[in-house]
Amino acid sequence: MAAENLLKVEAVETYYGNIRALAGVDVEVNKGEIVSLIGANGAGKSTLMMTICGSPQARTGAIIFDGEDITKLPTHLIARRRIAQSPEGRRIFPRMTVYENLQMGAGLDNLKYFSEDVEKIFTLFPRLKERQSQRGGTLSGGEQQMLSIGRALMARPKLLLLDEPSLGLAPLIVKGIFEAIKKLNKEEGLTVFLVEQNAFAALKLSDRGYVMVNGKVTMSGSGKELLANPEVRAAYLEGGRH
Amino acid sequence: MTAATETGHPNVLAKAVREGIFAGVISFFMFLLFVGVETYQDINNALVWRTRWGLLAIFVLVAAVSRFLTVGFIKPHIDRRKLAKAKSGVLEISEQKNFFHRHFLKIALIFLLVYPFLSLLIVGKQGSLKYVDNFGIQILIYVMLAWGLNIVVGLAGLLDLGYVAFYAVGAYSYALLSSYFGLSFWLLLPMSGVLAALWGIILGFPVLRLRGDYLAIVTLAFGEIIRLVLINWTDVTKGTFGISGIAKASFFGIWSFDTGSANSFVKAWGLSASSVYYKIFLFYIILALCMLTAYVTIRLRRMPIGRAWEALREDEIACRSLGINTVTTKLTAFATGAMFGGIAGSFFATRQGFVSPESFVFLESAVILAIVVLGGMGSLTGIAIAAVVMVGGTEVLREMSFLKAVFGPDFTPELYRMLLFGLAMIIVMLFKPRGFVGSREPTAFLKERRAVSGSFTKEGHG
């Protein structure tokens, strides 16, 4: 398969002060793929996600997006390259309504496609339609996650970054959200890069996966391969089947 | 209604007595040094002190009795009413609003438009000076300042404790440029807005990375720096003497309000000489400026930049990940807020005819911020109400000579201004923690418009 490369992370090192959080990470995401990154707490998964978004910036190495080096760009310019993010902790705007939150996501095109796209989001997550005039902060955790993903999608992204979409949610809701991601990927060819602790669900969904330990990628392969890998099973799946 | 909730229930009364005594004891110690002891200079110019037990007793009594009444009668009454309401099944927030409620803004605007003539009609030329100037203009200046600060604090969530600096920049811009270069009010009004906006950006740059408490401290320092420069740069600003004889605003260059001039407004209209016409004219100018501020704020909230301000208040990181340039967003918030402060300042200068650094102390910033917080951050109506209460309240205090009957003949109510101010703020914050109008009107909606209820909204975290 002649996959076209969309995101390429090359030997990236990121520091928090003097502490090295990423120790030379190489990750690739091709167009139309769902790629997941799994690993234990503190492995550096979220740091990699944030580094791609330029906050903090990588000290060495390069991040190439769609043929352009974005390593040293400020966050908002990276976002304008159509890398949308549903960040860790969801970070919706709590005092604004669901509708306004979605509007904020469509700011890049100055609301040009807003009415069209908002209908799409409401079809994808009907719960958001019911709650549209409710304040973001009053939503349940699952609804907030839907809103966070919906807001990211409003930017018509080329690449969607999801940081732990299953965090703190009931399994049934996680299933619904993952199904929505799969649907977007299948129907619209959306490229998704997913960070998850819920390794089983993430790998089942993904075309390819990376395993991260202590700021380094230790394993990679197709989702099925990793699921079958005895080391991965021992470390992330056995006894932890969510 | 059960017997247990009756007012006369012994438990409630006993509790009320207990709490009343407790409040009395606390207020005794609280006011012992503030009220009970007074220092004064005797005939030899030495500072001596005397006690004021009578006044202290009145203070303690007021505290004890009001606590007794609150616990014993007012609170049970409110509780009973709430209970009855809950039982009858009527929702606390009813959709039906009465006529006054629905048309509040229109009524308020019409009242403001006829206000000067109304006061002229009722109390005559000389009497209406007080109502138009001390009440009308004074309150409207604060409304405009608070609405300007609201952009920075209420919308963008940047806690600014030095807002008065921009007010000072506007006032001195007008005072200096008009007395050195003889430029007219109508030219300098927008110009001082621009200059203040420039200073807003100058303040904005170093504080871009700061939030909350840290930002508050830096802005506080900024306000003091401006004031100290005004005091010490005596060559230009004349220091603490201030600048006097600042030119009056003209009637758009057609008529002048100076009594001696050839094209005097009074002469042109064949009126008897009185300063009230000028005051009424100023009243309408500041009213128009307030309306301009409100209009711009409302419009901006619906534009991308206004939405970005509000999003910035909510979550800066999320803003950046949505492609919003937080640097320009913050700077425009500072600049826009400062601009309105500057315009209000230049109006203040022309109205006073005199500016000195004393008008721009930290207390002014605190009062403006208090108005914004009391009114409910982000709500224009709430802020206007708060300005009327806070500024109008202190003016009313001057009129309350009947208090002398209670507290003795040398009681000057104005001196207790800050005490009452603080008391009022505590009461409002206890009962309406999100300000008078705590709800936030969404700027976008699909079919129905519903205010976001105040009880859900979070305080700005500055």
C-alpha cells in the first residue's frame, strides 16, 4: 500500500526544564489511518501529543506535517495547519453553551461552513443536539468528550489528535465514542492519532499502534499484531481488560 | 404550615437572642478601636485621644438588634415563603416576566433621556445642578469606566487593578493637549481614546504571560507608576497642583459655553445665564459615550474577536489549540478597554475643568472593579445597576442628615462611606455571589434563546 505520509515525528526530544520527557521518538501517521499510541502513566504519551501541537516545543528532532516542518511554529499556527486536538481533560469552554463551543471550533474558516458542519456533528453525536443551549460545564463527562471531539472536528481537520478520549467514562460511552471515530475514519477518510491507556479498545480500533515506555517508542506494528503480542498483552491487556 | 416554623417558636427566639448577643460582643471588639476611640489635636497641637462610649454603644446595639431580627424574624419568614413556594409547585425561575421586567432597558433609556429636563422641571435651574451633575454625570462616568473595564475583566478574564491609569492618560491627554496646543474637545476625545489604547498595548506586552494574581499585581503597579509620573513630572504636568482652567467642550464648534464669548450658547438662544445648560449638554455627551461603549461591546461579543475574548477567559490552552492567537487577543482586549477608559478620562477633564493626580488613586480602580464584580462580570445591565447603587449611594449619603439624629450631631455620613461600601459589598457577595445579573446571554443559538443561568456560571478566575 502506497500510503501517503501525513505526520512524521523524527527523533524528537522534549524537556520540561531539565527533565527529559521524550527521548528520541519516531512516529509516523499516514493519510486515512487511525494510529494509536499506548503506554503506562508517565510514559510521555500526552507529552508527545502536546509537542506535536507546539506546547512545549521539541528541543531536538523534527515534526513534519504534510511536507512542512512545524517543529518551531507556535501552537495557534500549528492549529491553523488543520491539526485539531481534543486535549487531555477535554478543555471545553465551561461557561459557553454547547452551540458556542462548536462555533469556537469553526473559527478558522470564520464560520463559513458552520451551519453545514454543525448538522454533521449533531448527527454524529445526537446528544449534543439535545444539549445545544446548555452550558458546556453542565454536561456529563461523556457529553463533554463528545463536545471536545465535535469542536475539534468543526475545524475541518486534516489530522485529529485525541488525548485519552476514554478517560473517566463508562465503557458504554467509550464504545459509542470509539464507534464515532471509526465512522469518521471510514466515511470521511479522517486521519486520527489517538493516545490511550485503554489499550485493548484503542488497538482494536487502530490500523497501527505504537507502544511507549519511558519516553521512547519500544514497539510498533499493526493493531492486530500488537494485540497478539505477548509482551503487550502482559503489560497492558491482561487483567486490565476494560 | 407546621407549628414548628412559626415565628414565635421559643427555639428560634432563644437562638436569635443568643446570636444577637454574640453579634454585639463581636462588634464591640471590632469597633472598639475604630469607633470607641478618637484621636484629635488639642489646643497645643498635640495629638490626644478620647473615648466615645455613646457612639460605640449605638454601633453595638445596631449590630445586635439587626442580628436578632434577622435570625428571629426575617430568616424564618424567608424560609417559610420558600417552603410555600416549593409546595405550590411554582418554579423559582418563572418564564413569565412582568411588563417592567421585559421592557426594563427601554424604560431606563427613556428615563435617562428625559432625566435632565425632569429634574429641571421639578427642582428648578439651581436645584437641578446637583441632580444632573453629581448624580447623572458622575454615575454615567462610572458606568462608562466599568463597561470599559468589563471588556478586560468580564469578557477576557484579565484581572486589571490599574484601570484608573488609562482614565488618567485620557484626562491628561485632553488637559495637556488642549492647554498647550489649544486643540478642541471634539478632536481630543477620540485622540485620548487612541492614546489610552496605545498605553493599553504598552501594558499588555509585558503581562502577556501572566494571569490571575500575578497579572493583578503588575497592573496595580502600572497604575501607580502612571500616577507617580504625573506627580513627579512637574515640568509638564505641574505635579500635585494639577492642571486647571481646562477648556470646556463646545456645542460641536457652533456655540461655546464660555460666558464671555461672542457665540455663547446662552446668548444665541436668549436664555438667562446659568451653568445648568452646560451640565445638561455634558450629561447627553456622556450618555452618548456610554451608549457607544455598550453598542461596541455588544457588537464585539458577536464578532470573532469578542468570542475569542470570552474563550480566552474560559481556557487559554484550548484557545490556542483552536488556532486563536492569544497574544493579539489579549492585546486587543487591553487596548479596547483602555480606549474607553481614556475617552471617559478626557470627558472627566473637560467636565471638571481641572485634573490632578489625586483623582487617579488606586481606590478609583478598586471602585470601578467593585462595580464590575457587583454587577456581574460581563453583564452590561448589571454593571449599570451596580454603578447607580455604588456611586449614587455615596452621593445620597451626603444628603442623609437625619442620621445625625441617630448618631449625634457631629456624625458625618460621608466619612463612613468606605465602611458602608464594604458592608454593601459583603452583603451582595453573600446573597448574590455572581453579581446583580449573574446570567450570561449566549451570543449564538440555533432556534431558542436561553440565558445561561447564573447559578451555573463560574466566577472568572482572572
